[in-house]
Amino acid sequence: MTTDVPTLQEEERYRAVLGLDPAGAGTLESLISALHDESWRVRRAAAEAARRLPAPGEVALRLVSVLGERGETGARNAAAEALVGLGDVALGPLIRLLGHSDPDQRKFAADILGQLGRRGAENALIQALADPDLNVRVSAVEAVGRVGSEVGARALERLLKEEEPLLRLAVLEALTQLQWPPPLPVVVPLLAEGRLRRSAYRVLGLIPQVAATELISRGLGSELRSVREAALGALGTQASVADTPLRAEIDAQARTSLKRLPNAMEFVSQAFEAEDYYVRAGALVAAGALREPTLAVLVAEAAREDRLLREVIRTLSRLGAEAGRELLGRMAELSLPARAAAAQALLEMVDPSYVPALSALLEWAEDDLRAVAVKALGRTQSPDAVAPLVALLDEPALAGAAVRALGVLSGGCREAVIKALEAVMEQRPVPAAVAAYAHAGGTAALPTLRRLARDADPLLRAAALDAAVDVDPAVGLELARGALVDEAAPVRASGARVVGRVGDASAGSLLRRALQDEDIAVRLAAVEALGEIGAAERATDLEAMVRHPDGALAGRAVRALARMGTIRPEVLRQAARHSDAEVVKAALQAGAVSAEGVALAVEMLGHPGWDVRATAARVLGDAGGRESLEAVQAALASEQDALARRALSDAVERLSRR
């Protein structure tokens, strides 16, 4: 293998690396050779494979030796990646490398230790902060920023007295990463140094004190744009760590400073386009402080950065009802993240005056927007919102949302909601209207629900049953007894579901007939219900269904038996032989709590379905012991499917730690 790898084409070399036997003779040297391959794919595959070799201590030492090969950049980076993947095993060799005579080697060691992120390297890295080589010291500072504790942070803090700006800049960034601000008197003089200013303001933002807020606000009023931007970044940082009283102080001081700035609106608007995340975060705080509704769209668009979503929604909510109307009017122009953020904020800002604009949104084609409008209409607590919501009850895409919105609306406009729904019940009831009426009317709706349970329309009979159980479980169970012998399958299925929701283990006899129903949907509902109520007396019926050719029925029977806690090893094995892969996966998941199930998962590593092999790997990763490691490693060595390989790799990693 060692001689073949360099001479094959890339794909062949890649596959050759994947096919190496971790326990084979010469595999380590083959992988070391592959680390020098011209293809990054081959190098990465070799780095990943090195993590799974036996004798990881020997592997770590060999990889460290590759780091010393100057001119072999690709191999050195791949070796570094492999060392990071080895975890704790690599710690000792890398710490020793920090004492190497070559500063290039010491810097490499510090960089990799930082990526490893192990607290055990902290003392060695702190010693490296005194290294005679500046590059090594900077790398050590960055590494301590990733692994440091309070001890490391204090060691970094002392370096702020050094003359070298590059070192102090790295220290400020590392302290920011550690969320460890130095004392305020140490930070203040750094704010005046142009090269350090942005980082100094950033650590200033970590100080949750009014004195720091005053310094930040002073920076917002600076004539220098660079200072204002740095202060804006600090504002965003401080807002993220402030408690409620300080947050109010931040908003007040920012508002005062920005009001004095002649071009505050222009400055804040442009800050939303900054590349620096913290500046954009500060722009949100500034916009909220200014309370300027015309900034609403820019604020909403800041949600394209996921981390800012919470602040975006908070800021939009502070901009007031006028901003809400601005967003409603320009909803079509917003990006999808902005639209989602605006929708959430609208739900906080909504008031009765929004009803016409929200009703207009219902005319749009996009269901996501219409769904938001429906939810917001419910929150308006306005009687004017009743009619547009009731009109949606026979529209499948939004009927469910309309039912929920009418439920919310009935909290403040109950009479209007009930009156409108009673009219629907008399004229043209639909299933969604039945649900809404039951929710709003409560026990007063029961006579109507009993009447509808005998309606000629089977969909209304089923809806009445589902609604009645929500109002009064006893009435629901009573109606379910009749529903189980109804002529219509949807009603019988509904009856089975109701038994599952409110019945107990003694109700298993009610479902016996449903288990043999001619309609598969009824049988599925009955099986699900048995699992919910734990009717062990029906376990034999369910065991027979495990062999049913319909995969949905067989899989659900497996899961129901698992919920009952009565699944037997021989039933698991029957399920594992089913032709439907979903049934096999259900058996694997159901067996994860038992030794028999773990043994079954080992067997299923050789199943022809990749998803079954992946499920077996996940089960072993969750429930297997170290004795399963060899089988999983062997499966990984021969696995070709990418997703299954990922599951097997995860399992190997987890089992190796046991």
C-alpha cells in the first residue's frame, strides 16, 4: 500500500486511504505518506484516518515529526489537523514541542494547542508568554485566549504593560474571547491608541458599569468616525452583557449622545452595512435608543446575521406602532430572515389599528406571510378581526392557524367570536369551525358537538369527536365508543385516537375491533392508541402485526410495544428481518435499551441499506460498550456511503472514550 499511494490517480488514492485497515501493518506510514499528497482530499482523508489508528500515542509522536518538515506546508497543516483530532493524546507531545529550539516549531505547537482547547495546556502556554520570539508569544496569547481560565486571563492582563503593539492587540482580542475585561483604569489609556482603539473599546464593552457606559457614550459623540464606530461596537458588546438596569442606562446615554450628533441618522444607517459584527450590534442598540421608525427596515435586515436576531426583535419592538405599520407596508421588500424577524416583532407591537393592514396581507399569495397576519390578527384583541379569521376556516392552508387565532381573540372578544361561530354552526359548519367553536364556547358548546357527532357528514362527526374530547374528556370517551363502530373510516380512526388520548390501560378492549379494521388508517390509529395507553393485554396482537407486510403498520407496532416496555428479543429479531428498512430501524431504536438490541445493532452494521447501517451505528454510539468498538471500526473501514461513514465515525469516537 505504501508504494501504491503516490502513483495512483487522485480518486484512487483517496479510496485507497479510505480502504486502509487501521490495524494493518504499515498503515501509519501509509497515512504519513498520504499527508504529503498533492490532493487536499487525500490529505484530509489521511488526517481523519490517523485519528482512528490504534496506539494513538505513537501516532501523535509521528505526526509531530511531520510538523518539522519545512517546505511541506500541506503535510504540516494536515498533521496539525490530525493532532487536533487526536485530542488529549496529543497534549503531551505538543507541550514538549513548546520547548523546541526552533521558534517555528514552538509557534506551531502553540497554534495547535489553541485549537485543541484543552485546559491542561494552560500552564505550558502561560510559560510560553515569556518566549523570546514575538511570533511565538503572539500565538501563545491567542491560544490562552481559547483555553484560559482566570489564571490565564490574569497572565494575559499583565502583558498589556508591554511596549509591543502587536502583542497588546493580541492580548486585547484574547481577553475579549475569554470575556475577561481588564480593570477600567488599564483600558482607558488604550482607547487613545489608534491601532488598539477598536479592540480596547471592545473589552470596554465587557465592563458592565455605568462608568464604562459613559466612556462609550463619549466615544459616540467623537468627531472621528473611527472612534464613533469603535464606540458603537462597544455599545453592542455592553448591551449583550448588561442587566436590565444597566441596559436602561445604556439606552438613555446612547440616546443623549446620538441626539447631539448632527448626522446621527446617517451614521447609524451606514453602521448597519459594517463588516464588523459588533458595530452592527451597536447600530441596533443605537437605533433602539433613537426610536426612529424609519430605521425599521434596516433593523429588520440585520436579522440576516443569526446572532443578532434577539436584538433585532427587541429593537423593532422599541420602535413603536408606526414602525410596525412601516414594516407591514414594505413586507414584500424584506429578505426572508428580515421578514421572519419583522413578523415576530409585529406580534409584540400589534394593536387594534393594525387590523386593516393585516387583513390586506391575507390577500397575498405567500402562506408564510398570511400565517403571520393570522396570528397577529388574533393578538389585536379587536372585534374587527373576527370576520377575516372566520372566513379562513374553510381554507385548508390557514384553517389551523385561524382556529388558534380565534382562540386567542376569544380572550378579549369572546362574545363576538362565539356569535360569529354560532352563525357558522347553523349555516355551513366545517371541521375547523367546529374546533374553534369548541375552544371558544367550552362546555356551552357540548350540546352542539353532540348533535354534530350524529351529522350526515363523516368529517363533521370526526371533528365533533376531536373537539368534544378537548372540552370534556369524559364526553369525548363516551362519543368515541360509538365512533369506533361508525360506518365511516375517518370517524372510526378519530374514535381510536380519542381512546389513545384519554383512555387508560383498561380501554384496550375497546380497540380490539379497530385492530382488525378493513381500513389501514383505523388500524394505524388503534396501534398508536395502544402504545399510548399501555394496554399490555393487546401485546400479542401487536406482536402479530410486526410481521405485517405493510411497513407503516409493522413499524408502528414495534414502537407501540417499545412504549409499553414489553418488546421481546424474538420480536425484535422478527422486525429486523422485515423487508421495509423503516421497520428495521424501528427495531434498532426500540432495542437500544437492552443487551439483545445492542447485539442486533452489531449485526445490522452489515445490512444492505445505508440508513439502517447508520442507525445501527448511532445505536451503538449511544448504548454500546467498548466491546462493540472493533466491529464498528471494521464497518467504517469498508463503508462507502458518506452519511453512514459519518455515523460510524461518531460511534467510533464515542466508543473509544468508554
